Amino acid sequence: MSGMPLLRRRKLLGAVGCVAVAIWSAVPWAASRSENARDRMVQKLLSLLPDWQRARQVGTVYLQSSLAQRAPPLALVETVLAAMGPNASSEAIRRYLVARIQQELQEVQVVSVDGWIMSATEAQLCALSAAV
């Protein structure tokens, strides 16, 4: 009977060790899954731009301004990921952005970048094209 507690303790320690190894090995994978989702979202967002070169020019000016500090382009990626999820279709993302841009324009949440008056979301999207 004296061997039973030792055996249980070994099983417990073994289980704790296995859990620790599983958590430790899952962390890099979780980070890469998160990075992959972010990269896929960036590509989906950029695919929505009708004039990529002009957006990139405006985005470059935006990134050089103080506006970029208040609303960095990757914040838009994180916002869309949180709102839509990593598996959202490009069409669903487009509808989400259109609604968001319309709301910002109605609420006069606009910025002036390189002579363009645009919503904050539009500016972030242009900045995203310049940042990648």
C-alpha cells in the first residue's frame, strides 16, 4: 500500500509535465496562426483597393503625419479581425468597411491627407498599402 501514493504522485507529476510541454510547444504555433490570420486579413483588405498606387501615395503621406500615431494602419487590421473573424470573406469585409466609412463620414470623423478628405478608416487602409 505504501507504493500507491508514490505511483499517484508520479502520474500527477507526469501529467503536469505533459501539460507544461504541450503549452510550451503550442505558444509558437499560436503566434504563427495569429500572424497568418493577420497576414491574410492584410491581403484581403489590400485587395479591396481600386487604385492601389494612388492609395499607396496617399498612405505614404499619412504615415509621415502625426495621424498615423493616433490610428496606425495595423490597428485597422486588428479591428477588422476582431469584428469579422479570420475567415471572413472579402465581400463581408468590404460591406463592413463601407458601413464603417459611411458612419465616419456622417459623424464627420474625417482627416485631410494629401489634399484628400477621407474617413479615418480610408486613411488607415491607404496607409496599410504603403506599409506593406
